Amino acid sequence: MAFAVSLLLVFHFPLPTNGATKLVEGVCKEAVDYATKGTLSYGSCLEALESDSRTRSASDLKDLAKIALQLALANATASKAYIDDLLKKNHTAAIEKCSFSYKFVVGSFWSALQELDEDIMTANYDVKIAGDDASACENELLSGGVKVPEISRRNNDVQLYSSIGFVITNKL
Ligand SMILES: *[C@@H]1O[C@H](CO)[C@@H](O)[C@H](O)[C@H]1NC(C)=O
Ligand SMILES: *[C@@H]1O[C@H](CO)[C@@H](O)[C@H](O)[C@H]1NC(C)=O
């Protein structure tokens, strides 16, 4: 009986949060504060970082930076492909400008990833610029009176990764 009770205690108490969880939670709290007010949810930040199984065993901020920027790059690359595909079907000036902006979004995340080991200040700058280029795309849609919710959603994803990347590289 005592044994059963102690087993219950072991399995029903939450596991202590490990170092990686604390790192991720800290970064996401700051990313929410850093992002333009109300644009980034804590939950979507956690979800984004935890979508990579390596996050659970990240041992320091450098590890987490690499994971976040790789996620950012893959995500933006897929979005660029989506926009280019859309452009083939529907040649609209605003979508063309978005395709152009995403060349820079992808390029900036790529550069930031290369610079992690060499030049953290440039990485920090590039990761911020990626967000500005997604904003440029969003503004083109707005000023062109073109509503493409899927592109707007993807612009928000860039902002999410840009904020996460900025917060992490700021600490390195
Ligand atoms: C991009 O990231 C967002 C936010 O984490 C996610 O919801 C979306 O599914 C990702 N898209 C791709 C193509 O990976
Ligand atoms: C092209 O895209 C614009 C903006 O989304 C839309 O208003 C228009 O109807 C589309 N044209 C075609 C042929 O799909």
C-alpha cells in the first residue's frame, strides 16, 4: 500500500522543469514584450520552439538560437515558395512585391544563422531586418487593397521568429 502511494506521488507530481524549459519560457516571455504590443502570443512562441524536438535538450542559448533560426529559415523558405506559386497563378503587383520582400526575409534568416558563430551583432541585426521585410510585404498588401490572409498569416510567422531570434541573439 505504501509502495502504491509513493508510486502515485512519483507519477502525479509534475516533473521539475528542466533547464531547456526555463530557457524557452524566458525567451518567449521576452519575445512577447519585445514584439509590437499584442501581436505575439506566448503560446505560439512556445509552440514554435517546441515544434523542434531538439528544443527539449537545448543546453544553452546558443543551441536554442541555432534551432530557432533554422526553424525561421525553413518556415520563411516555405512561405516564399507559397508566394511564388501564388504569383504564377495571379500576377498582382502587391504579391510580386511580397515575393521580392521574401527574398530578403529568407536571405536575412540565412545570414543570421551563418553569423551566429562569428558576428552576433550582425546576426541580431539581420534577424530584426527579416521582420521589417515581412512588414514591407504586409504594407504592400494593405496599400494595394489586396487581401491574402494566407500571406498575412505567414508575415506574422516571420514576425514571431524575428522576435524570438532578436531576443535570443541579444543575450548572446
Ligand atoms: C511556420 O511557423 C508557424 C508558427 O510556428 C507555424 O504555425 C507554421 O505551420 C509554419 N509553417 C511551415 C510551413 O512550417
Ligand atoms: C488575384 O488576387 C487578388 C488579390 O487576392 C484578387 O482580388 C483577385 O480576384 C485574384 N484574381 C484571380 C484571377 O484569382
